[in-house]
Amino acid sequence: MNNFNIHKKMFLIPLTLFSYLFATSLIFAKEKSVFILLENNVYNQLNENTEAKDFLRGLKNIRNSFTKGFTNSKEKWHAFRLLENQIPTLSQLTHETLERCGGFHTFYQEKEMQTFLLKEKSTKTSVKKSLKLPSLISSSEFKKSEDIQTWFSHLQRTRMNDFIEKFSSYPTRYYTSASGIEAMNWLFEKWKKMGQGRNDIVVEKFVHKNFKQPSIILTIKGSLDNGESLVFGGHGDSINTDDGPQGHAPGADDNAAGIALLTELIQLIIEHNYKPRHDLTFMAYAAEEVGILGSYEITRNYRQNNKAIAGVLQFDGINYQGETFEMALIEDLTNREQNLFLAKLIDEYIKVPWTYQRCGYACSDHAAWNYEGYPVSYPVETIATEQNPHFHTARDTFDKSQYDTLHAEKFLKLAIAFLLERDQI
């Protein structure tokens, strides 16, 4: 063996390693960094999962005066810095471990995270005390029973079915994907076309600071002078945590079904030429699946502009029926009084077995409204142990619901009852 060749090879090994490390550093430099917050109970559960624990160990733990020791009631926060393209992995691990969506909060700037922590610490004393929610549960009888039954008879599941077929036909609605942006732009055009002919309807795109997928907002102007809104929302994006951001993510139940509900409710309002007292606002949020990004930005904007909100309903995953209960009301990070009002509506108008359920963390967009002090409720399709096993996979397709919205129809009826009864208070 030639000594020159040995030295040559010995020289090439570190040179090749250096080239690899340099190239890798360039790749990482180009990737956008983000900051995430995990609530203490979520952090502890993730650390019981070996894979999740190893993943967290590989992240940069942010420890400074803004994060260490911050508390919300009995909960502490854990802050990490990671690359944007690592979010799907974190989403997968939290979904597998917690058997729920969400589980973390994402921020593009550390300052935004700090602001969130400061506000979260003061929310229960300063913001929520400033709200004067009407006594929703003091009403001895409902006023709109006849109208509600009429609307029930006019709703069309076929329109909801067609919507889910279309919205879940995009390869993915992941927030940074071309098809994810295209899907939300299609929704904007659809809602805009539906509102033609009524000068009290405005449809707009909410343009986000750090990503291109827009949130879509339709507003119907009410007759009240105080500008209070009733908000009906759900997220429009989807994710495949098995195969990554480019993986097929039809999201038929999570959450094409929720947006189908909003679309059908808008259609019924138009068909009945309903003129509301409150402003009615319908929102399809962007980027829920990667840390509730879209709705957080919207609710922060609303609070900064002192928007008055009378109540919010969140619809996220409503077309998969469990065996034990047909509905569940999320009781944490929601408004107790409004939940009691919804409970009365379910018993009076929907008449299905239901229960209360805790998420234990920020598992959907309702958390964004709650953190800004707005009254929000979140009815879900079943209890956590019986939830749709196809969430966040290529298998979340419409055939799993037999190509019908029989279960989602119950939630549409609840939305109708809430709208017509709450709008009178």
C-alpha cells in the first residue's frame, strides 16, 4: 500500500467531514427558527414517551427571566427553540402522547413569546374582570324555538357533503404548502360569492405576518350600536404527522367538516334573510395544526383594537361519532357560563347523550380566545378515548363517515340554536 495514498485518504476524511458540517450549517442557517411553549402537564407527559423525550432533549431549552418560574394558576411553562421544519415532528409526538391535537404554542419571535407569558400571567385579573357577560343561564325559557325548528328543517347535509369532498380533495392544506394556500383562497372566493347581494356582508383575508396561508373572515353587520360580535370559527389547515409536511393530508374530519358547518350556517342565514342584532363573524383559521398560529394572531389583533366579543364557538373535528357520547363540551380554557348555556341548548334542541371533557392544555383555537379573555366554548365530537383514530394521517378521508355528515349535522343544529337564542340576549 502506498504511503502517499494513506496520507491522501487521511487528509480527505476530515476535509469531507468539514464539507458536510459546513453544508449542514448552511442548510440550518436557511431554516427559520421558531419558539414554542409547552405547558407543564404536557411537558411531563411528553417526557414519559421515550421518543418525545429524546426529541425535546435535542432542542434548545430557553431559560431566562421571562420563562423560568412563570405560572398560570398551578401551571409552569417550558420554552424551546427549534427549526420550523421540526414542528410536524413535535405535532406528531404530542398527538401520539396526548391523544389530542395541539399541545404547544408557536411564536416566530422571542419577544412575542415574552408578551404572551406576561399577558397570560395577568389575564385572570385584568382582562377577564373587564368583561360583562350577560347571565345566559337565567333565562327560564327559550324564545326562538319555532324559528330554530324551521331552520333545522331547511339545512342541507348534501351541501355539507359536497363541501367536504371539495375541501378534502387538496393534496394537503398544510399552512406553508401551495395547495394549503390555494384551498384557503378558494374558500375566500366561495364565501365572497355567497355574500353577493347583501350589503351587510363583508369577506376578507386576514394576512399573517410570518406565513402566506391566510385566515378567511366573513362578517355580517348587526343592528346593535356597540359592535359586539358572535364568532363561529374552525381551522382550515391540515397536517400529516406520519409522512411530514409534504404528506397527503385530506383532513376530512379535521377540519373540513368544521368549515363545512360554518359554510352551511352562512348559507342558512342568507336563505332566511336573517338580520342579526349582533355582528356575526365566521372565521376559518390558518395554521392551527402547528401551534395555533392563525387564531392567536387574530385574537391579539382583536384585543389590541378593543373589539367587543359577545361569545365564540369553536368547531374542530365534528363528524366522527364515538360509542359512549355524541357530544362533549371542553370545560378547560373555556367560559363556564357559556358552556352551561350550550348544555341547555343541547338538552332542549339536540337531545343527544353528552358529557364534559377536559383537554388539559391548548388543544385547539378556543385557547387563543380564552387567553385574550373572550368567552369561548368548544363542543367536540366525542370523548378523548373514542376520538377519530385517523387524525393527522392520509386516512382522514370522507369515506370514514360513509360520505355523509350525519354526526356533523348535530353540531350545525347546536350552532343554529346558539345563534338564534344568543342573538336575542
